[in-house]
Amino acid sequence: DYSVGEAFGSPDIMIPVFDREFHHDGADEERLDFGERKLSWILADYFFDGFSCAPIHLETYGDNVDCLATSVGMTASSHRALLNVAMEAPDIERAGLNRYSNPGAGAITYYHNVEFLATKQLEAGTEIFLDYGVDYTETRPPLGGGMGLMPLEEDFKWADSIINKLMHSGLFEANDDSEKYYRLLRDIVRTMDRKKAKTLPEHVSDLKKASEEGAALYSDQDYIRSMDWLAENGACVDSMEGKLSTIQGAGRGAFLKRSVKKGDVIVTSPVIHFPYNNVMNMYDVQKKKNRNGKDDEIRASGYTADFYDGKKRFFKNRKKGHNIIGRQLLVNYCFGHPDSTVLLFPYLGNVGLINHGAEGKSNVKVQWPSSLERGPARKFHRKDWLDSTVEQLAGLDKHMSGVMIEIVATRDIEKDEEIFLDYGPAWEKEWDDHVNQWQPWSSNKKYVPAQDLNRQHLQGIPPERIRLERELREDPYPGANIATGCYLDFNHINILEEILPDTEEEEDEKMRRDIINWYQPSSVNLEEILTPANIQPCVIIDRQTVRGKDYYSALISANPFMDPTDNYNDPFLLELVNSRAELEVRKIPREAITLIDKPLTSDVHMKGTFRFPIMLPDEVFPEKWKNNKSN
């Protein structure tokens, strides 16, 4: 059992995916004429947006980043009325890697230790439900047995009220006439609101039980499974945990939490299959010609502060070029084969943290499920897929994964030992070539990770001084990549005090921007404000010292994730978004300002970073999937 606020399972990693609409999923007659060639082919069901994965949203401009929260984040379902866990923000840690001395810099995700906390008391066997957001359930098309038209919490509250009235009316007893009238009632509700209709019991005889349990809990009769059911259908996925690897320069690794014997299955994981590995490619930007035949300005989607020159830019008008300039970081966490275009992405149990161990050092191997009689493989592993061609794989249901793998011990392994897998000779050659060609970062613009500066106080060093915009020319930050972020919750901006103009000069200023004061300490829970999702890129324009404490004024652009047509948004915020107005926020305390990396400057965005999948051996990889032997 788990108490409220308690973390469960082993923390796992978070993998950013950049600009997938541009590189992979947008309209492209030349390369994306088949649905199976899109990165979101199956992954659409698993992506979180950048703000949900904060601070990943700061990696790039606007809404051009998504993330994959492995393990719980990719297995938990969602039920709007039974939500019982919350995803915590990831830790950011380079794991000893830096661009000045390590060829592996940028080759791993620096976002790790993602925890999931119980928001309710959880009895053993309870299904985990994660909040996917209202938009996910309201905009998602219905799937066969899927989540389309999924009722919201208010729909179940409505059902509780209706069921209570029906029970007290005395008109709906469990008999044939009552069943006929009840079906008529459900049909009427269905014609008016299909989501509400789904919250009502199927038969009149079920009204009593639904009244006792509540409509939401009644809707999921398998909410709590027995230990016998779990033993028959489940599998342990928390046998490994992430720590700094024993291999210098490898970053983080996977370590056993319990001792195992040779032949034991350490973890079983489903895999996402990509029939064509070109979905991982990233392309250059091709300039468009305007009506005068000149190059049009290159813009990207969204709207944010451009910290390179302090100006605002719209990012909307790009065209994909033909040159491959890199691959998604995700490819480093996939399995493949030199003779195939197929990639497999395992996402459970910290499999992504297992490092390469050459022959003689590896202590695990990959295999297909050893038994289809017990465990999740009996339902979720389609053995016939291993006998399918790549073209047949591409023709399968676009919203389901169908194969699983097992990580198996090849010798006895003790608790706290690091796990190593042989990545194969093709991977080893690619890595050796990368190391031989690699050169340390060289630029006249020094790079200092923002998180290093933000953590100075932990080493007894005074916090980095916040510079005003006009001070940066004479007194720049230690790294050319450093910018400032201000904590501001756009969803609750209505509680902030708006500054009204008193003079003609202030009236002119008001025409250019809206001015508000930061939160009063008594008005909000500051712990809720000072969270990564509320970090907004900002430009510091003024400083005032009051009783020995510094307070700042900053310019913040309207949040690019806010939809002006969304009825849930505050009218003041809608004005900001629609007019693309600047927001000046005053009286910001130092603790509400943090240092951030400018967009596209972290290690993962460097040119020439290592990108190559882990290679499965011939005896494991299906022969019919080897469609690329000539390459």
C-alpha cells in the first residue's frame, strides 16, 4: 500500500523529442506520404507536452518540444474521476559529462529521477491513473475500446446525482418494465450527451451498486486487482534503479535492487516499434521565396522572447529542407539491427539506462518472452508479428504496440551491481569512430550550464547576481548561453495586481505593455508558484532594493501555449495572447528568478553528438525484418 505523497516504483528518465511536427509529422508529400513514416505513428499516445515535462519546455522555442516519461508515464492510463498519481518534475544532471572533455556529451538525456507520487491512499493492486489533461480526452478521436469521448469528473458527479434521484423515486426497480424505461432514459441522454450517457450503468439492476460505490468507481470494476490476478498477469518492473555509471564518461547506469540468478528475468518491457528508422531524422530549414522572389524570413511556431537579440519573433513559416542534420536523441534508446530499418523502443524498468558491456563484461541479454502462459506477455506479445515483414508491420493498427522483450541475467548478479548489455559490433564500431573523430567544444562563446550556476549556493558560493539587460554588455553572465527565467503562473494571472497609469507618460507606456505586480506572499502558496512549469523566459529591466532585499522588474511575453479561443482562459490573459503584448511584472523577489539555458544551446543540440541505436544479435532479430541488407 502507498500513502498520499509517497513515491512508488523506481524513478526513471525523461527523453525530449524536438520539433516533431516540423521534422516528422507535418504535411510532406515527398517523405511523409505514409502514416507509418511519422514519429507519432504509435507514440502519439505517449507524448507529454513540454510544459508537462518542465523544465524541458525551455530547451527550445515555443511549443516545439515533447517528452517521453518512461515507465509509469508510458504505462499508466487515465480516468478523469479516479486520478490517483502525479508526475514530479525531473532532476537535471549531466552525470559528469561536459562538452569540453567527453565524447558522450549530449548523447544521453540529462532529465532523470522522474518520480510519481500517490495523490490518494493506494491499496495494493490499485490501477494507476495519471492526468493526461482535459484536452487529451476532449480532442482525441474515439478508438476501438480506446479513450475517445471519455467522461470528465463533472460527468460522473452528474451521474451520481441522477442515480441518487432514480433510486429515491421508487420507479426503477429491477424488473422488465423498469429495464425498458431505463433503457429509454439512457437513449435520451445519449442523444443529448454521449459522454454523460457513458457514466450511467448499463442495466437498471446495476443502479443500486452504482449508488453505493459511486458512478466513477462503478465504471471501473477492475480498479483494484487481487494479488492472485497480479501474480498471474503482472511482472516486476522495478528491479533496476539509476545511478552514476561505474564506466567513466558513460553518464548514468542501471543497477540491481535485488540479487538474481543466471537465467532470471530481470525486467519485462513492452516496446514501441518503428518500421522505418528515418522517422528519427532531423532536417535543415529551407528558405521560402516570397512573392517578390526573395528569401522569406524563417520563423518557427509559437511566440517567445528571443534572448539572442532581445527582440520578439514569430515562428511560423518554415519549410523542411532535404539535408539530414541529425537524429532525435530517442534513437539512442532504441534497439535495431544493421540489416533492418526497424527500431524498437523499450520503455519500462530503467532499460534505457543499461550501458554497453563488451564481450566478457556484459551480464544480461535480450530475448523475446520465454512464456506466453503467464505474465503480461500472454496478452501483449504477438508472436506472429515476429514472422511478419516490415511492410506488414507498417500495416498494423497504428495505435497499439504488440511485442515485448525480456532482460535476462547471463550469470548470477548481486544487488547493487551495474547491469551491462553487449550493444553489438556495429554499435561499438560506430562509437569508436565517433570517439576518434570527436573534438572538444571550441567556441569564442563560453558555455556554462545554467543548473551549475543555480546550484552554487549548495557549495557555499553566493548565488549568481542577476543582471539587468543594460548591464549585460559590460558585465555578462559567465556563459554566453545564460538567460533569465521568471516564475509566473499564467493560469492564475487574474489574482495579480494590475498597475493603472497615473500620468501621461505612464499612459504611453501602458499602450506598449501591460504592467502588474508579482504575487503578494499572502495571496498564494509560493511553493506552487516556484515550480518548473511556471518558469517563463524573461528580460530583467529594473532593480530596486527594499530593506536590504532586491526586487526586480521583468518583461515576459504572452505564454505561447495559451489558446486565445480557450474558454477556460482569463480575459486579461486572452488580451495578452491576442495582442501579443508584453507583460511587465514588477516587485519580483530574487528567489522567483532563475537562470536558464538559452533555447537550443544545451549539449543535446550540439552538432555531431553521438546518435546510434543498440544492435540486437542475429539470433534474436527476426529474419523477415531484415529488409536493408544492401545498406
